Amino acid sequence: MESGAGKHWTEEEVKALLSVWSEKNIRKQLHGTLRNKGIFIYIAKRLQELGVCRDWKQCRAKYKNLKYEYRTVKYAHNSGDGTKTMKFFHDLDAILRYEPVTQLAAEENGRCSVTEAQLNTSPTTESTQ
């Protein structure tokens, strides 16, 4: 199953990405890591083993798009709008359910910062790079 740049992801390709993404060590490395090129290079290699030919940039873009779409649908559901759906919502929910979200609080000068209470409750994450 070959896919060039600019081609849409097939359902099988997305399922393969989700299967690699759902692995505990991958989830752990992706959470809280800002410089994650190495992780996506590894994910792209794993996908190649599964017959999905995508580079690390395509994998990262798809990861970000799926995560954004998931959060949009999740927010809509939490707001009482059950009409928004997405194809892999339940798979993504299983992957992202336990990922803590750091919320930002607006300061008086208009900048955002993490509130002290959130700092005390957030688990510490180790840098992987």
C-alpha cells in the first residue's frame, strides 16, 4: 500500500497509525514532549513495517489533525452537542482519555500561565531528549 505526499490517508493507514500510537511507550513519549521529531521518525519506520509508506512529517501532521478533531468532537459532546462525530473517535478516546490537559489561566496583563493549583496536581514529565 504505497502513498505519496499529498495523498489522503486511507482507513487502513489511519488504523495502522492508531495501533502504533496506542502503544504505551509511544503514548508516554508523545505526552509532554515538544521536540518530538525522533518519535515520529520511529513511528514512520514502524508504519513502513506495516506496509504504510509515510514520512515523519506526514505522521506528525496526521497525529495533530486527529488529536484536534478528537478534542473538537469531545468538547461538543461535553457541551451537549451529540451531533458531531468522527470515524475513529472511540479509538482515539481510548488513547487520549488518560492524557492530562494543562489548562492555562489568563493573567491580568493578558498573558497566560499555568495556575499554581494545576502545577501541584500535574504529574511531572521527564524530557526524553
